[in-house]
Amino acid sequence: MTDFLGPYQLGPNDTAENGIYTGDARELARWIPDESIDLIFTDPVYDQIEDYRWLAEMAAVALQPDRSCLSWIATPLLSQILRVMEPPLRYAWMMNLQKYGPCYPGKPGICIITQCLWMEKGNSKTYSKIADWFGGKNTGKLPEMRNQHHWSKPQSVYAKWLTAFAKDEFIIFDPFTGGGTVPAVCKMLGRRYLAFEINPETADLARERVRNTQPPLFVLGHEQLDMEMP
């Protein structure tokens, strides 16, 4: 990949192998070569069901065979999301993040479980490696969550699942990157990534977050990641 994805330019300090592009994911994705992505991990706007339809259709083309697409969802919308994502992808499993705290900034309520839908193109053959339940802490109070985009999830759960789903050489793609959790964790783990964000101000914040993220002195193994989990 070059510094441009079609007509879209990388942000300053990005590189072609580790970059955040500003623009509409639907337009940017037209320039991704077929079967060039190894893992999709993203957090769409939950009630925009058509985004999930597009995500599945795009993943069926852009993913390499036998690879996975992970997307956060709102549990009440699961049946609607599955109807638009399967086919072209195949349902594999549902993973869970247990969290306590406000569901929405400034509004009362408790959000107990946030779920991540695991869809596949083919068969990723990763079942034996995956812990499908994560949490037990008040994630809204974790130090890593301070000053982040309001839809952010803990970096630790991303690190756990990225390590389980993606080999060192894999390219990880996040078409709705928001505050840049996926790119930041990829940098922490020494993984390559491609990310899109439609809002220029949010994209700049994501780039700043990545710049402030330290690359690994060494790559954590599964046992060390288990010790690091809150």
C-alpha cells in the first residue's frame, strides 16, 4: 500500500503499513485489494444496521480465506445484524465484555454486558485459542479509559483478542476506528493495521493516541497477556 488509498491520503506521521485514513469507509474500501486483509476488528454505530450489511459484504471480498471479522454490537439488535451479515459471512460465536458503568455519557443506567460478534469467511480454525468472556471490573474507571473516545472499549480486551486471532504478520483492519483503539493496540503489539475514520477531528485524535502509544519492547505471549488483564 502507498501513502494514498485511491484519492485519500494518510495522516501525518502515518505509514502505509500502519495508517489511519480520513474518509467514508465505503469509499475508502473500494481501493483495498481483494483478499489482502487478515482480520477485521471494528466498532460500528450499533443502530446503523446497513453498516453491518456493508461490513459483511466488504469482508467477504477483502478478507483472505478462513479469516475472521469481529464487530461490537448492541445485543437487542443481534437478530437484525445477523440477518444482514449472514450470508455473506458465517456466524462463528459471540464474545462478551462484562462492564459496569453508564451506557451513555451523562445518562444514568448500567451496562452489564457488551458483546462482540465473531463472523468468519470460511473457517478461521481459532476456536481453541479464544477466551470468549472478558471483564469483571468497572471498565469505565480503568486508567487506560481516561480521555478516550466515549465509545472506547478497554485496550486490554483488544490486546487479548487481537493476539488470539492475528498472527504477527497479519494485517488488521478497522473501518470505523473512532478514537483509534485498534491502531493503538496494534502498535502496542507490533502488528500492522489499516484504519478508517470519517470524522476528521476524531481521526486526528486517533492519530495522536497512536503517536502517544509506545511500541513493544517485546511481544507478549498468551501467558503474559493473561497476567496483564484486569
